[in-house]
Amino acid sequence: MKKIGIVVKPDAEAVKTADELEHWLESKTIDVVRQENLPYGRKFSDKDKSSAPPDLFCIFVLGGDGTFLSAVRWIGDQNIPIIGVKFGEVGFLAETAEEDLFSAAEDILNNSFTITPRMRLLVKVFSKDQEFASETVLNDIVINKQALARLAHIDTYIDDHYLTTYSADGLIVATPTGSTAYSLAAGGPIVQPEVPGIVLTPICPFTLTNRPLIIADSACIKIRLAKKSKDIMLTFDGQAGFEINEDHTIVISKSPHPINMITMTKQTYFDVLKAKLRWSGGRT
């Protein structure tokens, strides 16, 4: 018997559709595990400690990109395939739309789909040489100042070689998948998900020559705050975070555990990109 997970955003329409999907799956003798989307703005210490059952065949995510990222955190380092169903505004991570949900579910039950791995980042935070936290993110980590705080001063190293000290409102370290999220809004480049790289995007840098940078995915990034930085937050995929200071060292590298995204449609990444960003121009 297959077992399928459903993660749903707290939205009346999404919950109604999730109920219909659950009943439809159960009618086909599929065991269903429901997980509600976790609220935003949680403290790191308040994060959900539960994880997805390891025997899930796949997970359906009914919601926007935030709900998808919550589901990815629920999966953790497991190799459970996941598919997003668009209920949000932008939905870069969604593979199918609400109206196509049940036809997609039928194909998945018949194993008519492919898996596309997406790189994630492994983020370790040390406090006075002791590991304080370890997280895996699909989109990005963000270091930014809180309201009314002065500029953040962020010492950055690549493979233990000093790069620069960013004096800025913050710094985003993103995967290619995350390049269309906060990094894009901060002026970062769009990176095709298959490109093996990591994006560093400063947020409103004081020095205008501090530009977004793409480095190899084999690189190890080390970040520390300069002593004069105060009221600085570190967030993981926009889902949870905590305040950091000069005693913390953040080490970022490619995770050995990518997320396995279910791919079904014939549309390319660039078709999705053009549609979401509303680029003009017709086909030739």
C-alpha cells in the first residue's frame, strides 16, 4: 500500500482541495499523512521537530512557495519526492496548477513522472567553536539587520580566503533555485537550477562596487559579523531564524542531500520563468 503526504497552507480553498485529494487517495486504498503548513516568523527554538515518515511515496504541497519550503523542511535529509500545486501568487516551485491536480495525481500513482534533483545548502552555525545549529535550506539563508539597526558589517571568506567585508543591510546566500526568490528582489542574477553554483547577493550595499557574485558549488563560505554589528538576524529559507552576533561563525556548503522534485509537464524552466516574470514577446 502506498503512503502519500499532503502539506497544505492555512487557506480555505487549499484546505478544501486537500480534503478532496485525501478522500480521492483513500478511495484508491492510499494511506494519507496530513501536515499543516507551519506559521511564518517562528523563532528557531520553536521550529517543528517532527519529520516526514520515511516510507512516504511522495508529498503533495498545496500552497505557494512558502508552503513548499515548509514541506521541504519537513522532509529533512530524506529522499522523498515532492510536487508543488500552485495556490500562491508567484509559485516558482509549483509543478502543476490546482485545476490539473487530480490528473497529475493519477499519473504519479501510475509512476508516470520523472525526478529532478535540486541542490540545497548545508548551514552550520558555531558559537565560540561549538556547533550551535545545523540546517539544510533549498532557497537561501539571509543575514540582515533588524528595524532601525545600523549597517551590518559581514566578514566573508571563500575556502578560508578572505573575500570582503560587506557593509550593507544584509547578505543573501542562495542556491540556483533560490535565485528567483529574495536574491532576485535584491538585484541578484537568475540562475538556471542545473547550474552548479552558489549566489552571494548583498542587500543595499554601502559600497556600490559590491555586486552579486556566483561561486562554484564546491566552495565553502564562512561568515562572521564585525564587532560593531548589532541587531542582526539569520533566517533559513524565510521559515525560522535567530539573532546572531560576533561570537557566531556561519559555515555554508553544498548539502549532500538534494531535494527530489517531481517533474511532469513538458514546459521548460524558461517557460515558467517567462510566465512568472511576465516577460514580453511572442514565439517565432
